[in-house]
Amino acid sequence: MSKSLLDKVWDAHVVEELPGENALLFIDRVIAHEITTPQGAIDIQERFGDKLYDPDRIIAMNDHVSPAKDQETAIQAQVLRTWAKRHGIKLYDIGDNGICHVMVPERGYVEPGLTMACGDSHTCTLGAFGALALGIGTTLQAGAMLAQCLILQKPKVMRIDIEGKLGHGATAKDVILYVISKISFKGGTGYVLEYHGPVVDAMSMDERMTLCNMAIEAGATSGMCEPDETTIGYLRGREAQPTGEAFEKKIAYWRSLKADPGASYDKVVKIDVSGLRPMVTWGTNPGEVVPADGTVPADANATSLEYMGLQPGTSLRSLELDQAFIGSCTNSRLSDLRIAADVLRGRKVTIPTIVTPGSQAVKRAAEREGLHDVFQDAGALWTHSSCGPCLGMSMGVVAPGLRCVSSTNRNFPGRMGNGGRVHLASPAVVAASAVLGRIGSPEDLEAAAPREKVTA
Amino acid sequence: MAARVKTVVKVKGQTLCVERANIDTDQIIPARFLTGISKTGLGQYLFLGMPGGPEMLAAHPDANVIVARENFGCGSSREHAVWALTDRGFKAVIAPSFGRIFEENAYANGLIPIALDGEGLEAALKSRTIEIDVEGQKLTTEDGKTYGFELDPLRKRFILEGGFMEWMATKIDAVRAWEAARPTV
């Protein structure tokens, strides 16, 4: 029988069929961070003799607020630290850490065909590698550390074929915002989104991660891309990957995971991105999105309008901004920072702007290229890696009523701070908007304010 | 730390009806309140991220069943959203659909996720009280009408009997045997 990519990964991990079309699904790796792991780890310690199925299958990191911002987050980090040490779990901590969805790929812990789970909804990012990567809650994560399994109904598969030639300035972020607008904010619920097509094939791993990262913003169980030479090239030589023959042997298996021709799908969607322009959200979910030069729709949801302080027909380019943020598991990798730096080079931001790399390794790589100088010369704050203000936790929380353009993934009410208004966009649009002080694309910026003399 | 879920068979509910879709977990409990290491005591933060949320809760101090529009609990995986609801005394959430992770978290904590749409949902949204028969998978709205609902048969037992983690523990040997027999890649 012809199989989809999901079929192949799923079938290789079913331990037992369970009532209600559920399966006991083996999880190859569990990722544990300080916000959602401690409660489950403590439960296992108190009620199950502190026994983990296999500590070698867990990777831990202090990532959300690291270094800690206060007493409480310091305790979270310390609980994770002592727990990891007690069990011999590999821990990434202050100085060599980063956002888990950035670090796990960067160190080579994800690979095609694996099942991965983490108490974090953006775990779907890892599906870019052809893994089945699942965001779960604390109790299910504890179950997966106790018995290395999840109870799961096999998700339906939505094949999304992305075709066409992107318009000038459009990026993977614009593609996924457009996809969500097409299938809707909840249209992916119950599905894994399997991305196919020439646009995906041509994407780098960083771009595929952006694409998969926001699968959850369509409600999807996860997103997945087929493994190919780009995937293999990315993983070769990474910290957790073997070298030599052992790596070559893996490659043969990875290549076998491509979806079979004639595989059946529960739904097939074709998305034509020809001429797609940079996209910006106007509302309070990522599906409420229009082109950066567009206007708030006439049929806009009233609750969203009220929260965002907008009227139907308002031009996004007319909106004055109070803050800009480049970071998060969606867009904080080296390629994102390069794009933002290209826009900011030789220019000055006019609103408070924060640039937060996705990991300390990304930070160092960016600094080796001098990107930190570009950002700081432009007047932006260059920070250590963190989830930061994306979820309104630290390092740039947005004040009530203020408007922030952000390269992150959620524009929910209060997401980046109580009462704060978030407009999601690509790093390029965030950078251009930071200079303009209004929402705009790099093209708008070029028209409005030609660059000062650029020094090489 | 309390972890064993209390048995819930029948719920005599007072409702908190929220005429909104897409109530995400950031609205249910904002991330700034996720800095603890305990599953308890989170009720004080419930709906602090929802515009008008605190006022809504204050107006319904005895509510123990939430009725809302589609896609309740979408977004972040934070189980704190479920813990905040149960800590505040909520036993069930009725909505046409749920965010997948929220729904799984609800089952694991004995909070009943009841998917209901159409006439049943509209009736529930108008009801000040609701009776829920978990075992029989039906609920009765204030007007006396009864509506059936689906529950996942496996996860239902975690609501009725608790013990999700205990159940997982019973599988460890089988998982080890499966892993030992697994073809190496």
C-alpha cells in the first residue's frame, strides 16, 4: 500500500493498538524545558520512584527564561538542573542554551523518521526534518518519560502542495501566514500538515522550520516536510549525529521516508503562492492576515477589531508602532537575522527594537558575521537567546495598548503582554517597520527612506 | 503534590457561558503566571488574559461548567490552563471543538471536554444550569432537553477512574519488549 510520510513514521512506532482507534505510540526523544517539565518530573519522583524509562532519550534545556528573571524562574531552572543531573540527562544551560525548537535541530537531535514530544506547542517545528513532532501537556510528557509512549489517535493527513513563484520580498513566514489564512486558524485541527511542492523543496531547513513551526497556528497536530538532500546536508556533522558509516547508513533509511506516489490523503490542498507579497496580521489570531500594503477586511471580526483598536478599511501602513521584536522559535535563526540585518544595515530604527537570537550558537554565529554590530549600529537591542517577549514572559513585554510588530507566531490577546497589540510579520518586514515606525515592507522602506551610505 | 484525579461521574453544573470562539490558553492563563513548579493554586490567574475575563468570572462565582464557541483552548500547550480551571472548581467545558493539546490535557486531569454543536450548544449557551452524566455521555440543559455527546472511550476512564500515569506505568514492560524487538535503522 502506498504510504504518506506520516504513515511511514507512524507505522514504525506503534507499540499497541488501543480502544477508540488510539495507539500506544513510541516516542524516540522527549525534550524537557523548565516551564512545563518540573511538575511532571516531581510527580514521577513522588509517585513512581523517580524512575524514567530511559534518561538517554530525554534532552533538557533551560530555555524560556534563562538566565532566570526572578526567584520563581530561578527555582524552575534549578529543579530542571538537579533533575537532569540526578538522571544523567543531557542538559543545555546558561551560556550554551537556546530555544528548544532552535537548539534541538541545531545540535542534530531531530532526524527523519523519529517521533519527538515536548511540553510545548511549537514542537511541530521539528517536523521540518520528516519527524513526527508533537506538542503535549505536562502530564502526557511525564507519561512519555515514564513509559516512553503517548496515547494518540492517528491524525488525519492534509497534503498541502505549495506551488508558484513567490513575489518580491516574500519569505517562508509569509507563505505560512498565507497558508493559515487559506485553511483557517482551526482548519488544521485533527490533521498533520504534510507540506509538498516545489516551493517547499527549494526551501532551506531554516525556512522549512518556519513553515512547520506555525502548523499549530492552524490547529494542526503537527507539520511535516519530506526528508531530502537539504535535510541530509543540514544534519551532517551535527553534534548528536554519528559520523562515517553510521551516518551513511541512516541516510538510506531517511531517503526511504518520502511519501509514496499514489499515497492517499484525507485532504489535499493546493496553495499557489505566485506573486505572494509580505503578509502582516491585523487581528488576534494568525489567520487574520493581509498583505503588508493591505487594509483591515470589511468583514473583520468585531472582537478582534476592538482589541486591536482598528476599523475595517484601515490601511496597515498607516498604523504607528511602539515596538519591534525579531526573535522566537519561528524566526530567530541565523538566516532570519541575516535578512533583518540586510534591511537595517546603514539605517536607524525609530522605535524600541529588540533582536533576540534563537540560541547562543546562533548568537555567536551572527556575531562572527558582524550582525550584532549592524543591529546595534541601527539602534536596536541585541540580547542573549531567549523566548523573551514572544509569550509576554520577559525581556520586552508589551505594555497595554501599545502596538508591536513581531517576527513571532501568536497575536492572541495579551500574548506579548496584557493589552498589548501584536502584528505578526517576517523578520524583513519587522526590520523595515522598525525603521519606518509604521508597518511596511523593505520595498516601502526603500521608497520612503533610501539607505544611508553603507559601509562594507 | 496532588496528582490523582478525583472521580467524576455526574456533574450538576452552574454554567459560565462565553459567547466567544478561539479562547486560547494565553487568555485562560497568561504566560507570566507560568513561573511555578506546582500544579495547584493557579485558579487565581484564570482568564486574566481574556479581555473582560476577571469581571466575567466575578459575576459567576459558583460556575463549574464553561460553555463557549469553537476552538476552545487552542494555542500553547500549557497544562496550567486546565489546572487553573480545575483549581477554580470547573468540572467540564462544553464547546463545538477544542485545541488538541488542551483536550488531551483536560482528559488527563479529569476535566470533561464535551464537544457539542448545533441545537445542543445553543441550548447550553442559554442554560444557567446543566446536568452532565459522564458515564452515560449525555447532558440535560435548563429547558429539560437531553443531548448525547462523544467521549474517547480510553480517555473517558481517566475521567471516571483517574490514574493516567498509573495506566502508563502498566505499559512499561510491554514497551520495553517492543523496543527490544524493534528493527534497528
